[in-house]
Amino acid sequence: MNSEELFNESRKFFPGGVNSPVRAFKPYPIFIEKSKGSKIWDVEGNEYIDHCLGYGPLILGHSDSKVIKDVCNQANIGTAYGAPTENEIKLAKLVTERVPCAEMIRFVNSGTEATMSAIRLARGFTGKNKIVKFEGSYHGAHDYVLVKSGSGAAALPDSLGIPNDTTKNTLTCPYNDIVALKKLIADEKEDIAAVIVEPVMGNIGCVEPNDGYLNFLREITEENNILLIFDEVITGFRLSRGGAQTYYSITPDIVTMGKIIGGGFPMGAFAGKSEIMEMIAPEGNVYQAGTFNGNPISIKAGLSTLEQLDNKFYRNLNKKGDYLRSQISELIMDLSLNIQTVGLASMFQIYFNEDRVTNYEIAKKSDIDRFSVYFHELMNNGIFIPPSQFECNFLSSSHNNEDIEKLILAIENSLKIAWK
Ligand SMILES: *Cc1c(COP(=O)(O)O)cnc(C)c1O
């Protein structure tokens, strides 16, 4: 069956034909046969250079040989024990050595679980109820955080099925806006347990913090006995060895991780200062549990991945990112388009937007019809990216210079078609 036939079949079983909403695009998504390194192939046999990379986990590219070898060895000696292993300690050491706020950690199964548990922990630790999140930030698909949430959608309606009693405790605020957060905290500080933030917003494209903004968040939360949670599910082990905390030299109280930490397998984690983490069961009274927590396969894949991520790795990868963004900027100038290239390290995106995007309100004004033409044209040129303007594109260490030159040429062709 080809992708179209598979999609028609798929729609009989899965709402919208997919198992996660962002994967659906018109007229039908490509169905994947296999992937390796920087490449992915659909069932028709078309080859694409992949800059979606599973939405972020694959910093080494698809099926890195070392990771796969280690995972196969692990699979032969067990896939789930329901009992602790030494590899969990090894991975915890790698994480806590690198990530400044991480003294103790709990491994879970997804980024969603990580933020859900981190928020519960912040509430348990502070004895307060409310949290602040930023408009357009995405912290997974659970009830506390599906309020003015990003994740690929321009204007996600707040989901049905979430009681007002739950969301009344979730306050929202525009990102990069110092005055708005000051006011919100002044009004509500007695009951705010935590501010949760994506240090770089990667779920409405790629929005960096203004100079000093993360510093401001650190200071205002500290002054008001509010915990600062960095949701580093994307930025963790992406921006640098220690994630955004190291990149911007700001240490939050709690960090949530996912994506890269599982080395291409399902995993999440949350970590923080010991005095906070000790509140987690069975040491403390904030409950958190999971059949697959610390799953030996995911742990091994995470270990095998993190072992390869030294400073030189990031220097090389980020240099490719800088080169790519500079080439895209030149292209945009040469074509006299009023749009912008954004990103940092190995994250990139083009906003089809005249105004500098610093928050969700501005991001929403992007020209998504033109973006859609651009997206499909990139596919015609052998490049696969997430189908939405409001997602981030990634580079992996598997992308070589030839891949990047092909990408630049494809972007040029696709921008020209989008503006024809
Ligand atoms: C992807 C993502 C999540 C959710 O992680 P899942 O593993 O998809 O549950 C949470 N926060 C951020 C910032 C993310 O990008």
C-alpha cells in the first residue's frame, strides 16, 4: 500500500489517522518505511533528509550504530525488571554532572509525565496551588498545562474535558514580558507554587528569551518563594551539555527533561535540588510511580547517547547550525523577502512573519498558508520538516555538509515557489 492507501486505512482505526495530532497534514501524511542517519524513507521509497528528527530526540541522527548495538545487547538480557539497575545510577551521574540544578532525579516515561510530576512536586514542596505558564509554551498533554498551549497549532482551543477547577490554578502570561509577570505575581503570589518556562520556546517555532529575561525570572521567583521550573524537554542536551541552564548560566530549582535523554526511546525525567527532590515517594510524600520508570532499554539508549555528547560534539554541531542560519539569512535578503530566520545551536526555523517574533501573539500572525506551500515544496525537494510553522527544525550530528547544502538549495527553491 502507498501512503494514501495506508492513510485511508489508518483513519478507520485512529482519530484523524494518526496517534499524535501534529503528524497529520494534508492531503495525507507520508508513511515511513525506515530511517538511518540524516535520512528517512517513505513507503513509496522516496528519500528525505530529515530535519524533524522525531521532534527532537535524535541528536545523533536515526539509529546511531553505537546506540543500537547497546540497546540490542540490553534487549538480550532483559527489557523490564521492575527492580533497580546500576545503569540507572550511571545515567543519573551523567545528568547530574552536566545539568547545574540537578542533584537528584526521577526517571519517567515522557516529557508529559515529567512536567506533570514536577508541578505536583512544586505544589507539594511549597504548599501552594497555582502555577504560571507562558502563552504558547507547551509542557505536554496533561490537564494542568493545556491552557494557551503551543505544540504545532496556531490557535489551539483549550481542550475539552478539562475541569475549570483544574485550570483555574494555571495562570498564563505573555513570554518576554517583564511587566505582565510582575503584575501577575504581585496579585497572586501568596498562592503561586511555580513558574514553568521553556527557556527557548520550541513549540511555537523557535523563540529565544530577550536579553536578561531568564535572569529576571530567576530573581522574581526567588524573591517571592516561587519555584522556577525549566522545561528542558527540547533544550536539554540540545543547546549544550548542560542544556539551557548552562547555555544561559541560569540555575532553576527543577528541570524537566525528555526527548534526547531517551536516546530515541521513550523516556522523561525531572530533577532538582536534593531538598526538593527528597519530597518524592518513597522518601517523601509527593507520590510518583511508573511501571516503566527507569526502563532498562531507554536507560541504555540514553547512556549510549549522552556518552557521545562532549563539548566538541556541540561545537561541531552548533557550527553547522550557525552556518545554516547565516545562509538562510542571505537567501532571504537576496530574494528580498520580509521574513526571518530564527534559532540557535542546532535549532532553526523560518517565520513567515514581518515582525520579530518574541511571543505567541506575534508568532500567530505568521503566514501559515505560505508556510504550507513551502513545507510541501521542501518535500518535493527531498527535505522533511515538521508540517507546521509552529514547530522547530533540528540538525543532528549525522547531517553532513552535503546534506546542509542540499537543504539550503531546497529552501531557496521552496521560498521562490511560496512567493510565486
Ligand atoms: C515534547 C515536549 C513535552 C512533552 O513531551 P512528551 O514526551 O511528548 O510527552 C513537554 N515539554 C516540551 C518543552 C516539549 O517540547
